[in-house]
Amino acid sequence: MSSVVFERWERGRAATFGLYVSFARLAFLKFLAYRLRYYTGVVSYTIFVAGNAFLYRALFESRPEGDMVIGGLTLAQMVSYVILSWIGRSFYFNSIDRTLAQQVVDGEIAMQLIKPFHVQTVMMSEALGEALFRMLLFTVPIMVVVVPLFGMMAPPEPSLYGWTVLSFLLAFLVNSQLNFLVGCLAFYLKNIVGVIRAKMIMMEFLTGVLVPFTFFPSWVQEVVGWLPFQAVSYIPVTVYLGLRPENQLQEALLIQAAWALGLFLAGRMIWNASVKRVTLQGG
């Protein structure tokens, strides 16, 4: 009597890579179907930039004549800081936390857990597809409107263009992992709508989008320097403005990369602990 031996099925690396690329592609196409709302978002982002730019211009004009540096920034640098902060936000923003929380509340997360992929990696792939969509159909249109309208200065050195792009890519990774960690709170709190709203408000300040860290007291700057939020916006913008000498530039990029990796590993560990709390009710 012959016996049948079943071998364990494993997906190869190339197939795994192709799978997650497909998730990114599908996310791009999904957002492409709702592209009209992003065109209207260009108007809202222009308003945000205008409000902040006019505010800082009024602040500089109120200073005594000759005192044209506030918080280590000139007026031209400050306006460019505001413009680039909002341009960057239009690229790296995503709603991983809301999506994950909704899946937990609706019970859809149970179906995700039985599929042959890792939810964290899938969400990162979908966020990448969204970021590519945003870059082409949201970020670029915003740049076309606000850069000539408010006058963003060029970086001191042409090489900083490339370093800024790399820095914003790392910012995307850090922001996505922070959102994933917040989304994991839904396993414990169930309803995290309030937490997500508080996080969004907190991120506007702690990432440096609304106010540069140099405007804060020195002790606040030291505390923020130990947190991952500076890696989301403040570091990329200061890289572009040439406010970091070569040695500090490399250090800043390494800080971003370290936070991206550290938060990814933290997200993986918290996810493994969180899924053990999944409970389903039916009838």
C-alpha cells in the first residue's frame, strides 16, 4: 500500500514580491477612481499654505527693521518651509490607522488573518500605491500652484534635491508605521476615533508642519529630538533648506532610517500580540 506525502506549499520570493506589488497597483487604481476629490484638495492645501505664509510674513514685518531672522530662519526660508511642509504632507499622508481600526470593528480583520499574506506588509504596499497616486495627481498639481504663487526658494546646492526626495521617502515609511501602530490600538480599545483625531492634531505640531521646532523653547526641542515625529516633516524640510551641514545631513537620514526600521519591527511585535485578542461574535 503506497502512502502519499504532501509537501508544504511555500510561495517564492519573486511571487511574494509580485503579490505585494499587485496590492500597491490596486491601491493606485482605487484612488484613481476618486481623483476628482484630490483636485479639490489642491484648493484646500493652497488655502493652508496661504494662511501660514501670510501669518509669517506679518510676523516678520512686525519685527524691528534689520531683524530679519526669527528662529534661525529668514522670511524667504520661512515661506519655503511652509510650502514644502504642506507639499510633503500631500505625499506621505495615508489612513492606515483608520482602515485597520475599521477592519477590527467590522470583524473584517478575521478574513485578513486567514489569507496567505501579512496584513502589515499589505497595508504598507497599499499605502505605497496611494503615495504614488498622490505624488502624480495631488503633490505635483499643488507644486504647480503654490510654488510660483508664493515663491519657494531653491536649495543652496542642487544635490539637496535628491537628498530631499530620499528624506521624504523615509518620512513616508515613518509616518506609515506610526499610523499602523495607532491602528493596532483598535484591538484593545475597539473605538479609536478620538485617538486618531488627537493623533492628527498632535502630528501637525510635533512633525513641525505648523511651527518649526526652532520656534519652541530649547527644552521642547530636546524632547522632540528624541521622538520619531521630526523624521516625518521637519528633517526633510531642513534638508531642502540646507540647514544641515554634510555630517548632520547624513546623521539626519540615518535617524529617519533607524526610526523607519525600529517602528516597523515594533509594529510587527505589537501586531503579533494584538491578533491574539481577536474575538468574533455571530448568530
